[in-house]
Amino acid sequence: MAQRIIMKEIILARDARLALRSQAHHIDPVVLLGANGLTDAVMHEIDRALTAHELIKVRVPTDDRDEREAIYAEVAEKLGAARVQMIGKLLIFWRPAEESDRQNADEAARVAILSMQTASVAGKKEQTKTTTKRTPLKASAPTKKIASKKPGEKKKKVEPAPRRARPKSKRVTKKAAGARS
């Protein structure tokens, strides 16, 4: 059994974290911590789950928030995973699969899109050279009319739509015409 080398925590950018949070919404916890807390066996199980699934949820039974945060940070640091989200007793981790573990190019592309220009190691952001030019809004664009009532004014009565001189003719569909005959 190959022991995983302790790696630095992966720091994700906001957009990547949001994308992973939305993906994690539908998955169930894979690892459940017991009364003994974070043991070597639990760390090994989390490592195995991250290798198999990339994105996992872990349920921590303790009620102490500080202890949950310490567990969250320790797992991310020791296993080289990214902390995606902590909601109550659920912790969400993500770690990209190793190149040799990926099944096909589509999965590699999906991970590349998620982590593109967003991952850094232990808080050191990678410098990317992307320039996007923002175009200002056109001044001639029509503005939306907002109805406003000043204090003390009465609400204006809305006049009903005028009645038609003759009623609209009723259309008969082919299906309805077939049913009549």
C-alpha cells in the first residue's frame, strides 16, 4: 500500500469554489467520523475517497465549531486537498485526480476548466496573464421606467383597457373540429 506524501493545501479561487459547491450539493457524505475523531484510519479513508471521487463530503459528529474547523484545516493540509465548504457538521473537500488515474480526456478537460487559473498552493497565487477589456454601457441605452409615488400623493387609478367594438372570433383547431363532427 503506497503512503501518500504530505502535501500543501490547495487554495481555490471564488469561482472554482462556487462551481464545486454546486456539484457537491447533490452528493452524500462518503466518510463519517466516529467518536474517536480524526484517526489515522479515518485519514486513510478520506485519502482513498479523494483519490476515487475527487469531490467528497465528510460528516463530523462533534458539536464544537472550533474542533470542526481544526479537523477541516488538518485534513486539507495533510492530504493536499482544497477546502470547498463547511456547512454545520459537513465538510466538503476536493483534490484533482493524478494524471495516471484519469480515465479519459473529457474528465481531464472538466477538471482543467474547474481549476483553470484558480488553484494555488498554500496561499501563493500563480500569476496569470489574462487581459479582459470591459466595455462601458452605452449611454443611449433605453432606461427602465420606474413608477414612483411621492409621500402624500394618492395612488393613481389605472384605467381599464377599452372594450372591443366586436368580440374576437373564436378559433377552432383541427382536433376540436374533428371532435364536433
